[in-house]
Amino acid sequence: MTSSAFSEDPRADFAALLPSTRRALHHRVAVAQSEGRAPSVVAAVVRDGEVVWEGSATSVDGHGPDGDVQYRIGSITKTFTAVLVMRLRDEGLLDLGDAVEKHLPDAADMGIGHVTVRQLLAHTGGLAAETPGEWWERTPGTQRPELGDVLGEEPYRHSVGRRYHYSNPGYTVLGSLVEKLRGAPWAEVLQREVLEPLGLTRTATQPQAPAAGGWAVHPWADVMMPEQVEDLGLMAPAGQLWSTTRDLARFAAFLAQGDDRVLSAESVREMRAPAAPPEDGDWEGGYGLGVQLWGRDGRTLAGHSGSLPGFMACLMVSVKDGLAAIALTNCTSGPPVGSLTADLVRIVADAEPGFPEPWKPLPEADERVLELAGPWYWGTSGYGLRVRADEIELAPLQGVGRSARFRAEEDGTWTGLNGYYAGETLRAVRRPDGTVSHLDLGSFVFTREAYEAGAPVPGGVHPEGWQGLKL
């Protein structure tokens, strides 16, 4: 083997999908369009932030839509609205724990003053799923000119903070909150702070050619009827947007990686973290902050689905796989776009799994950190502490236990990043001579030996030490 062959990077041609993978993706979209009786389906797959596949299936011979054709994306709009709210939080203009009335004083008169911003983002505010009166998706927004018209006289369906209950009016309240704190219409703020920085030139509140028309397909006959398109008015932050698979591919990359021009990676990670429990009986789903969560095929997917009369849409991101998929269709009911989108991710992840980053040694060794590496014991349970490039990891030596990763802090402590110890502080407690006595993790003491004599184990260590069975 030559040195040049040995040094080849197997990821060099990773951008190009194999023909067999591309065929499987096209086949899955074709099945969705045919069995779902959809006028058209357009889809895309993103890997490591780049579109690696686009495809469509259509009822019009020789005229399939591409990634530049707009479709209405419904409630995927909510994720865009949530991004605007998180920007306000990151700028210090609000706290997610703030009661809405702190920023929208009229909310108190409407009976929702004590609902928090976080609860609205996570759909745990107890508000109704829909507006009072006629269905808002099929009526003009002029029927609901004020926020009170959106909420009605009885805005609640559940106790505040008690359970997850999806609420479209809740996101109208968040849109109004954005407008109040920015002093500009929601659409203008969205354009300036999200769409322009991310280069989403084909995402808009109104359709811009080329755009697909929305259709209702007869449930018992192969005929169609055009669906009407309404301007949602105040409800726009809950579902107004039109977009394309190419624009949503860029947005998917943002949801996976962040973009400091809009939101940091840490903030989008916070959006993807579970903030609301799944509904009763749905243990494969959940909700973050403006982000839906799914458990499919052994992986966690984050994103959002959406629908409005004439359209269905879905965007899913698998951060672990470095993959995302988008599926859009122009019919009121038809192919299950959620299943389709998850399948697109699965097909690529299973057929062409991503290459891990190559292992590399640390650029320098910190002796005070290296001193922590190796086995530790919590009681009689063995744990191993490993030093990684930018964090440490504590995990059981065998069986199932509380694993966690920790981030270094400037004061020499470590903060838990996941699992049971998320947010908890790990300290290396040192003796007067500077050597490590034990680890303190949220009051749990880890020692180098199980029940080490003289160690500060809570409750002490039996003076007779270890012993056999005495008959």
C-alpha cells in the first residue's frame, strides 16, 4: 500500500450519494405520491448542512416540482417564531420564565397574564388548541382583528403548566410579544432577523411564483378541488409561511448547528431539548421550545410538521447522524409526510452511515485534569472518568447507571451536560498537599476505592472494614 493510498480520506466523496441510495429515496417519494393520491410531493435530504438529494413525484407528466417551488408550510412557521423569541431572551429583553403580562400588560385583562413565555413555547400554558368561532385556517384573519378575538372569553382548556396541549393561539401571543418588544410587525422582524441572515430568499408570508396550488382530493374518487388561500392575520406566527425544500434545508442546518448571526448552537440545542411531556399514549413524541421531537427507528428527530388547507409539510433533523429531510405536498390530506420524512432520514443513515471524526490526541496535557482520569467508586458502584478533547465523561464500568458528560468551568469545576447530572456541579476536592481526595458530584462522593478508609464518605466507613461471613 502506498503512502498516498494510506492517507486518503474516506469522507472525500461523501457528498455524493450512491445510485442505490438515490433510487431508494426516489422510490419512497413515488410511493408516497401514488398511495397518498397527492398532486405532487417534493423532498430533499441534507447531510452535514448541504443538500445531497432532491426529488419529486407529480400527477403532471414531465413537470415535477424542484427545490425552488414554494409550498405552504403551516406550523413549521412556529419554529421560526420560536427563534425570534429565543433571540429576545439571548439579548436579555425577556426571560423564558417571565409572565406574559410583564411584556404584554393587556394579557392580564384577557386572563392569560400569568402564563410564562416558556409555557407558550412548549405548549404547556393550558390554552385552547384553536380560536373561538369559525375555523381560523379557512377564514380570513380580518375576523380576528384583536388578540382578544384570538383567545376568546374562555382561553383555557387545562391548568397552566399541568400538561402538554398544542395551542395555535399561544403562538399568536408569542408573535404579539415579538412585535411589542421589537416595535415592528412580526413579518418584518422575521425577514430582518432570520430570513435574510440565513439566506432564505424563497420563504415569505405570501406565495411568490413559482408556487404550488393547494388542492383537496376527493376521498372516494380521483378528482380534485382547489383549496382557498387565506391571509391569517394575527394568527400568522402560528402558520402563515410559504417556503421551499432548499430554503428549509438551510433552516434545518441552522436547527442542527446554530448560526451566530441568528442563534448560537447552545440556544438551538436548548430549543431541541424536551420541554414538554408527550401526550398520553404517545411515547415516541414530545416537544421542545418551538420544536417537535420524535423517536423513530432508534434515533431522535427534531423539527416540525405543518398543515393548512391544501398543504402538508414536515422537516426533521437527526443531529447524531448529521442528516435532515424535508417533504412538502400540496393536498389537504394524503401521504403521511411525517413518516415519509423520517423514512428519508433512515434510508440514508442506514445505507450510508456517516464517518466519525478521526480520533486525535489532545494538543496538550493538563496534569490536574489527567489526575482525575481512571476508576472511581460511588459506594460500591464502579465508574470510569475519561478525559476528552473539550469535556470529561463519567460512566459506569459495567451495567446500567448514570452516565454524563461535563463541561469545564473557569473556576476549575465541571458542569453536567446530560442525563441525571445535567446542570449539576462536579468538583475535585483536594487535600492540603494538592492531591485529589475525592470527587464531589452534587453531594455524591466518589472515591478511588470502594468505601475507602479515611475518605469523607457520608455516614462514614465501618471501622472494621471489609470482612467475610462470620459463622
